[in-house]
Amino acid sequence: MSAGASAVRARPLSRRVAAGVVTRHEAQQVLISDRCLCGAEKRPKKAFCTNCYGLLPAGLRNRLYLGIGNGFEQAYAGSVVELERIHG
């Protein structure tokens, strides 16, 4: 795992992500990381762990398969907002 990937794991939810803004670099780091936003282990190339992914509405889950630069960043940001709403 790269140093950038561990930084993604340790970084708290940023205001920019909560506002729906995820950069290409941040999106790449999410997909490289082996940790979900919740702290659980996840597979690299996946945005979330199985549990968090399963909590998302189908529309958001489907949009997470869009490529970086083709809507993934917005789908990820929307998913983070939804998971924050669910988890409180």
C-alpha cells in the first residue's frame, strides 16, 4: 500500500467531499486504499466495504462503476453523504 492510500484511510470526512467535490487524485486514492471510509477492510479498486456498499441505494451503487472522470467522483461524494446520513 502506498503512503497516499494510508492517508486516505486516516483522513476524516472532508467538507469538500460532503459538499460533493472529489478530485481525480482523491478518487484514485480511494480506489487504491484497502480501507473503507468506515475503517473496515475493503478490496482495492472498490469504493467501500461490502457493508457500506450494501447500505447504499441501488442508483448510487450503480454509479460507483462509472470511471474516474466519467462520474465516479460525483457518485463517491454522493455515497459519502448518504452513508453519513445513515450512520448519523
